Amino acid sequence: MSVSTQSFTLQTRGNTDVLDITPQVIQTLRQSGLQNGIATVFVPGSTGGITTVEFEPGLRRDLPEIMEKLIPAGRYHHDETWHDGNGHAHLRSALVGTSFTVPFVAGRLTLGTWQQIVFLDFDNRSRRREILVQLVGE
Ligand code: ZN
């Protein structure tokens, strides 16, 4: 059993930007040389989200639209604390979560054909993000 921890960076536009990070996660798995185990993909930060979706044009629009319905941009108590206007971003991050776990078998992620790993940047400005991938296996 061994552990491989790697990272990659992203430039985002913020405002619930949806980015497919599957290729980068596959790359970290290849570089690790591990064959079987579990990959955890994590964003350090409280205004991002990591989940899975079919990365196609319709859902790339649907995801930001449903987030706006569920947790509209606007005034939240957080903004009274910091006045940074991104209370909705923290709440969306808390709802979606900041990590995603997927098993890998024989050197391949066990994702479905129409299942991609996506990073969502909920913040109200463009950001440079570091995404961590920790692989535990053999
Ligand atoms: Zn904030």
C-alpha cells in the first residue's frame, strides 16, 4: 500500500464556472504508477465544489442555473462579517462539498462513460485554484 499526493492548478472565471477536471485526475493516476485503490480529489478552499456530472453543454448551463435557484446570489449574514459579497459561494460550496472519491482498478478510474469529475468555482471573481489528488493503493 502506498500514497501518492499530487496537485494541479486551474484558472477559473468564478460565478459557478464549471470545469471538467477528469483529464488532470487521470494524469495524476498515470504518474503515480498505482493500479488499484482510491483517489480523493479535494479543493482547499470554502467557495469551490467538486462533484460529478455528465460534462455536456446543457448540464454546463443547468448546474449554474439550479444553484442560482437553490442559493441565489444576494445578501447573507456572511457578508455582514466580511463584506466580500460571496456568502452564496460559501453556502453552495457547503452544499456540494469540496471533495470527490473514486476507486481505480487496473490503472483506470471506475467512472461511467458519461460521468466526469467537475470543479465548480462559486466565488464571485476569477480565481487560481489548486486541486489536490491523493491516491491510496498499490
Ligand atoms: Zn467570503
